[in-house]
Amino acid sequence: MRLLTSLLAVFAATAGSSAAFDVSCNSNYASYYGQNSARNQQSLGEYCKDATEDLIVLAFMNGFPNIILNFANACETTFEGSTLLHCPNIASDIKYCQSKGKAVILSMGGASGAYGFSGDSDAIAFADTAWNMFFKGKSDKRPFDDAVLDGIDLDIEGGSGAGYPAFINQLRSHYASDPSKKYYIAAAPQCPYPDSYLGTTLNSAWFDMVYVQFYNNFCGLNAYPTWFNFADWDNWAKTKSLNKDVKVYIGAPGSPSAASSGYVDGATLTSIYNDVRSKYSSLGGIMTWDVSQARTSGIAKSIRAALDAGGTCKHDGGGSTTSSTSTSTSTTASTTTTSSSTSTPPYSTTSISTSTTSTSEPTSTTPASCPVSGAPCSGNQQGCNGQKFAICAGGSWYIGSCAPGTYCYMGGNTAMCDWSNGRPTDTCAVSGGASLSKRLDFNKVSLITRPNLRPKPMSAKSNRPTRVEFVAGDITDNKYSTVVKIQTNKNAFTGDWSFSFTLPEGQTVESTSRGAASINNNAVTIKSDPSSEDANNMAAIFKIVGTFKGTYALPETNSAVFSST
């Protein structure tokens, strides 16, 4: 495939360029690429052969300002003496895609990773680094060699919001230094308005496109028209956004297995798109997670047809139609594999992977023993050992700890930290592979249907800066589970902590996955067990289970009080 990719680039250079991506259209199709979500991901160049997508979002840079890249089977090589990915095949494909009139941007963030800025100065410095490594600047290590990206996407799903406006402003100042091409800033908020992590940034920095994720939430496509809230985002675009011409995309799962909830078939999505197009001028088109899912399910073809039939622009894209079968070829292997399934586990997962793998490697290996720090391993294996995850680095195991209250589980080729949900907590397994999950939230289909289940993150009353959030989990008959997320905004807290809040009327708490719970009327206090906690923590994530009467509602976050020694 390396030879084929090079030939594609040569062909592109001699064949001339197609019509360029036009951000002002309401018929653009954007799709994420790089995480092999359907387990049959082809090379980037293969997807750019035809006119289906107008814009490709590379996923992800899941670590910054200390850069970590992950593109699953699309790239597995690193710079010599470094853990930074070096992706010459993707580099060639970026240039090929651009020659076909498509834009290619890089997504920062994702559902898991080590990212965030300490403040504006940190963010400004990283904007300089990003310009030098991925755009027109110069750096001794450029992951995509001389390929120049068309922009950045912010898919921020954790940490604080510090620094992002400063990062965007500094990057845009670099954009302005190169009038030879257009550069873009995009974001991928969840549909509840305002977004928990990007709300302030969206109001204070310039965005060209916003890919609103209408899935895994009460306001998803499956809730159309009752709770589907494109109107909220259209109003934001016209009244709050600095760029009054910003384009808002309908974000959709590419298949039923691409998200926990929110998938609708092609005909339904077409109907929703046509309705939105007739009402809201901010519409930019449709986004899917991800391209491998959308191509395999066939919905990508339906989306392209809907956009061309009713939108303001019809992009050329070039080339012949690519088959949407489950057979695919890795960019780094000469073998061809066929996916037998596109299903994902029914529970929420968060990957901790930082490496990548070729499809030529075995999908799983039965370990002789649990991975142990420093013990030998091979290739890009990953593994689990109870509450520890393992990554093969330089021929030996690196062992890391899952967040308190979560355990390591293998999801196909990937080690993931997750709540046990009744599963064994002493998993011992080794596998080759890497993939990052995206927004597989804790909410299941049809359970999140009311505004009183909308997460409301806010600062808790505390003896240290702390952020708290309640997220609805399973709701069956009169039983519920709620995930509690506590995160310090500054300094770590000790393992000796307590958390109190007020339950809605009619609710009880029967158990907690962390510490011990006591109840006085509707006042709940959860006290940690210091002997089972780490000495220093930046977050506490756990689940409470109980019963409710009438209509279930989340606890009010303004009642939350957190304290730690």
C-alpha cells in the first residue's frame, strides 16, 4: 500500500485540482478518520478517491501540549528515538485528498487522553508548536512531513477550558501570515447547549465550523423532533458566536454501532436534514463518526445524495465511487482483512491507548501471565492487569493506573478503563492493537429523553477549586444509576475526602462504587476509604445506585459540597 499511496499522490499532481472546499455551503459532508471504528478502516487516500466526503477530520491528537497522536491502523511508525508518530503514508494521502478539492483538518482531544492548557501562555506557545509541526512553519519533527493541514478541530471532552481562546487567536494569527490558502477552526460540542467543556470558548473565539454531536444525549437525532435542538445552536450562531457566518453541522453516528444512541437510517437523516435546511441558515451540512462506519453501513452514500439534492453546493470530489463493503486494506500492511462485525460493547468505554497497530498483527493473544512493568513484550501490544493498563513501549511493558473506581478491560485490540458494571475486576489479558473510543457516553438508547437529565457541570462548594457533574446512567423501572464526576481544577486532593449533595424528592441511594454513603432524609454524604484511595488525586469518578418515585431527575449540582484534607 505504500507504493499505491505514492502513486496516488503522483497522479494527483498531474491530474490537476478539483474545486476547493467551500465553507459557506450548507451541503458539506465532514467525517472523522483514524480510529478504525468499524474495524475495516482503509487508507485515507482510498476514501478520497470519490466525491463522498468534502472534509476529513483526522482523529486524534489526544495529548497536548506534550503531543500524543493516535490513528489506529493508519499509522504505527515513530520518529527514531521518539514516541511521536511519523506518518508518511498519511502525509501523501493528505496531499492527494487536497488535490481532489477536500479539506483535511486535525482533531485535538477526544474521549480520552492527556490534554489541556495550564493557562494562556501555555496555549499560545502550543499554537506556535502546532503551526510549526502541522502547517506552514518549520520543525525538525513533522508527523505529516511537508503536508500542510487545512485546520484544527477541538473535540474537548475533559479538563478545564483554560487557554483555548488564546490558542485559537494565536493560531489564527499564524493563519493570517499565509494568504496562499484558507485555514479553518472547528469544534465538536455535544448537543446539550451550552457545551460543558467548550461553552465559554465557543462564545469568545472565532470558529468557522461546529460539528454538533446529536447522539449519546437526550437531544440526539433519535429524539427528533421533540428534543432535537438544532434551533439552540442556530441561535448561538446568530447571537453569540463571534463569527456570525459560522456553519453548524448535524453530527450523526455512521452506523448503529458507532454510538450508544442517536443513530437514524439514511431516509430519516435525509428528512431531518431537509427540515433543518428549510429553517436554519446556519446549517453547514452533515458530520459522521466515523468514515469507516458510515462507508460500511452505506449511510455515507445516502448522505451524499441528500446533500447534492437539496444543498447550495455540489462538490466535485473527483474519482470513481468506492465500494462500501467491509473489506479493507491497511496502509501499513500488504494483507487484506474482512470485518465480521461492526458491533461495540454495550457498555461505555474509554481507551487509554497511545500506540497504534497494523492489521497484519494478530487481533488477540492468550497471555501466559499478567503484564508486569519492565517485562518483555512485542510490537504494539496492550494489556490489562486488574486496575492497571499496560502498553508495550520499546519491547517492555509500561504499566499505568486506571482512574480510581475503574478497571482495565480489553475491547478487541484495545485496553480500556471502565466501571465494572458487574464484570470481573481482576482481568488479566494481553492483545495487540490500538483504537480510541469517541463519546460512548453512559446514556443508553431512549433513556435520556427529558431536560431534567441534562448534565449540569459546575463548581462545587469546596475547600479547594473543584468541578462536579452528575451524569444519568441506567434507568429501569424504579431503579437508577448516576455517575458522579469530581475533578479538581488546580491542586490534587488526598485520599481522605467527603462529598455531599441533596437528592431529588422520592430518591434513595442504596450503594456507591466508591467509599461509603450515609443518608439523612434527602441529604447524602459519601465518605472515601483512605486505605483504598491514592495519596493524591485529580479526580474521583464513581457510580451511585438507588431507587426513585415518579419522574427521575439528576441531583442539582449547586447542592454539591466537596472537602478534602
